[in-house]
Amino acid sequence: MATTAAWASLALGLYLLPHAVFVLALQRWRPADPWARSLDVASAVALDALLVVALSWLVPFDRAVLGVRALAALALPLVLVRAPRRQPLPHPAAVVGLVALAAGVVALHLPLSWRLVMWDRDWHIAIASMIRTSRLPYENVFLPSAQLRYHYLGDAHAAMLQVLSFNRLHPATTFSLAHDLFLFGASALLVVAASCAGLSPYGLGDRRLSLRSVLAWPVALALPLPLVFASPFTLRNVPAAERFTTLDSARLCGHSFLGFTTLAYRPHVAMATFLLVAVASAVLLRARTDADDRDAPRSSLAMIASAGGLALLDEASLALVAGALGLTWLLVPRAVHPSRWRGALVVAAVAAALPLVSRGLAGSLSPGGPASVVEIIPARHIALFEGVVPFTDRAHFWEVAKYDWFPFYATVLCLAVAAAWTRRRDVVAAFVFVTALTVAGVLASLKVEVNHDASEGHRFLTAAMVLTAAVGAFIVGAARGAFIVRAGLAAALSLSALSGWAWCQSFLRQRFQPGMVPRERAWAGAADPFLMNCDVNLGSPRRSRPPVEYVEASIAVRYTGCERVRLPGRPSSWSLTVVGPTFGGEARTQLIAAPEADQPTGVVCGSDPAGREPVCAWALRALRCEVLGDGVMVRCSLPREKRAAFYREL
């Protein structure tokens, strides 16, 4: 554990190096307050990711990552030498508060994120490992003849952290590290924005020690909780006596979309949340009556760079954000830029980022990508667990309206009253932005269908779920006046957050009952991938085009996280992505139908005979095999003349 923590710390430090150089350089160009500097961090994260991916057109991904860090290391002394001598030091309480925030984010997710291979991570691990030493366009792990056209930036970040650990960390660890890092980043953006905008009445920033200044930071640190636990209001689905003891976590999921706590374990969602909060923070900064117009380039850069990152993370959310930003520019133009026509250029750049970045960097919208059929259809409800429900079903409509949409309309209603009451430009801008985003998201979830799969409509509600919670929490903490309205908004956000927290407690009880092996842990096999050292287990990853191999299910997570390999996979409704690798008879069906170039050339098995698949028992008897690394795995070469026998064993 100590070794893993040391390599994770090194990877995190190297990852943040270019961001620190970028922020220091902008501060040298023109000093700014903490709110504007927090947007510089968001810009740095997005630009770093886009630069590394763009460079991987020319050189392998790992060399692009290390090259950007080398340039940052060379630039750091120059930036430090030429920086202004008098830099305002952060308040000690602010430093302690942000450290406490980071510790809190890790502690909240420690039981899940660092103990289980959550949700889709079992196959995202293989994608991250494939990206690590590949060039753009990246190869598709599970469809050997196809290229990866996908919102892959979350996977690329896990690969980036693995590269910066010098291949010591397994992607199971780097995915969890990236998850917690971006949730901390989103929470910190929210806390800094609220602190600069209006938390001073609570005592935040007082240099004298007083009861008010001591209580101020707990108020600030509580603001991200509605975001971290954002959820449909599902506590009403469970009887009062069972709300925090039920073992059925499905009853705590929404009808039409999942809570943020569970959704954030998809690799792209945590980083997308960070960038969505950055866009909202930039809007709120520009809408302040005391906003410094000289900081407009900073906020504009944050919006555009974040949009570029979202184009490779969450296409649906970016489209909705661009529309909401456009309406905000029409009604509250200074919320985008002090100059109206330059604000129009910012909105246009945000909208253009979706097709330009996605197509230019082989994302989902590039030629041959998965989002091939987008249709406007008659309104219907998404029912994640019941299928498609007709819009005319009144009982289901009221269920969705009362529970799923409760955080949306409660927040919008409170923002409307607060905007009318206070007449503050930032509150009006928050109301316009969130209302446009929410209404458009709900309508899209009802009327838009992608690739004939109604369940994918939940993607249109992600931005609304994230930003109603984030902007609502900002207004609760930062807006002055309208105390009753803010109290009502805090109550609505708390009900939503309690539902998300109840889901966590229910899920933990389900997965860690005495004597139970969690499904997500079973995918990882007997050894813990979070403690695995890839360099010891397998050595340096392949740089040549990886072969197609059959990998035993018990070691699939461990092996594919450290070694680049192509696997037979099960195509999903998105046609060029998958819902996971295939094993046994299902893999046999796919491999037999594959062309000669995509036939398997090896079989990889665990060295532990317990639970060994029949095909591995045969391979260890009939094929030439070599022990890998520390002896946990064995790789057997599969010559063409043995292929028929291999298929019989499958």
C-alpha cells in the first residue's frame, strides 16, 4: 500500500506540473483574484489533455505525455524567475480548508472507489492500457478491425497517470485517482467561487480568530455535498423505516436517470463534471457587478477550453451547455463577456468545439463514429429498469415529475424567486443558464433517440443534474438577501443529496455483506489490482501492434490493465464500443467469424489452478507457455495448426 501511495503521489505531482506552470505564467501576465485563478486551473487541465491527445497523432501517447511534462519542467524556472516578487499569499485557513476538502472527497469515496472495479471499469481498463503507447486514432481493444471512435478522454487520463507512474500503477488505481482528483477539482471550484462572491459575511477570510471565522469553513466545505451526492429524489420510493437500511439500491435509482454518485464511476463523467462546473463558474464570475473586465480573457479561455475537453467526454452535455450559454448571452450578455460581439464569438467557439474537436481528434462524431443515427421521435419516457413507457401514461409521468425532476424544478423555482427578489445580475444569469439547460435536457430526454436506444436518453440529463446542484449550492452560499428562498433551495438540494447518500449506504451493504464476494471484486480475480505493480508483473508494455489473445476471465482485469492486447468483445447498440469482453462460448462464436488477421495468437491464463477454465487447462498441456513477471500469469502461444483444438475446448 505504501509503495502504491508513493507512485500515485509521483504521478499526481508530474500530472499537475504543466498546470502549475500555466497558472503561474498567467498570474505573471496579469495578477487576478482566486476566483479567476481557479478558472486558469480548469483551462490548464483541458488544454493539457487536448495538447497531449493532439501530439499523439505524431508520437505515441506516452511520449506525448512525457514530452509535455519535460517542456513544463524547462519553463518552470523561467516562470519563477520572472514572476512578480510580491505575490499575495493564500490565507492559512484557505489552505487548511482545501486540504480538508481533498481529504473529505477521498474519504467519501474510499469505500467504493478504492475497493471495487466499479461499473464499466473492467473494460475501460483495457481501453486505457491500449491508449498508453498508441497513436491517434487509437485502436479498438474489443473490435480488432476497427478504430476507437469514442469519448475517450477519461480513459486517456487514466493512461496518462499510468505513464507518469512509469507503468507501476494499474489502471484500476489511476481511474480511482482521476475520479477523486476531478471531484475535488469541481468541489474546489465551487468553494472558491462562493467564497469570493459572498461568503465573507459568514467570516470567511477573517484573519482574526473568532467563532464566526471558525464556523465559516464548515459552511464553505458543505457546499459541494449537493453536487457530490446529486440524485433524483428517490427516498420517497422506499418506506421510511428502510430508507437507510434497505439492501435494494435499485429502489434508490431514478426512473429516467441515475444519481451522480453512481454515474461518476464512468470514466468520462468525473472530468466532464469538473469542466461543466468551470463553465458555470466562469458565467457567474462574469455576471458579478464588480467583475474586473480585464479578467474577461481568462473566463473566455476557461469556457472555450472546457468545451474542447467536453467534446471528447460528454457530447450531449456540451450541446446543451452551448445552447444555454447562447440564451444567457442574449438575455444577460455580460455573463459571457463585457463586449457583446466578443461574447457572441465565445458562444460560437463553444458551439464549434463539439464538431471540430470531436472530428479532429477521432472522437465519437468523427467519421465512422458510433453516434450514427439521431432521431426526433414522439415523446416517451425513459424507464431505465422498465423499458420505454408511453408519454400518455399519467401514473408514470407523475412518478417522474415528483421524484426524478424534483431537483430540477425546485432549483429553477427558487432561482426564479431569488432573481426577482434580489435583482442581482449573477442570480439572474444563474436562473437563465440553469433554466435553459434543464428545460432543454428534459425535452431532449423525452424527444431525442440515439441509435434506436431509448435508455441513452439519460445522457441529456447529466449536465442538468450536475449544474442545478452546483449553481444552486453557489446561490445558497453566496447570494445575499432572499434568506427564505435560499433556505428553501438548501432544503431541496438536501433532499436530493440525502437520496444519493442513501444509495451509497445501500450499495455498500449489498456489496459487503458477511461472506459475500462483491461482483466488482470478482471481476478483478484473486489478486488486488489496486496494489498491482505492472512493471513487476509484466514488464514494459508492447509497442508493436498488439495481438489478439484469449484471456482467462479470472485475470482479465489484471492482464489487460498492464499489457496492450486485443480481445473479442460484445458490440453494443453503439456499434463501435462494447459492454465488456467475452469469454468461453461467446468468445468462440466471435473469433471463428473473425478474418484471419484477427484470429487469436495466444492464450493467457492464471497460474492458480483453482477455478481454471477448461481452455486454460488444455493450453497449459498442449501449448508452449511462459511464466510472466512474478508468476501470477502464464502466456501460451497459439499456432495456427492448434487453433481448431482451441475452439473445441472453448
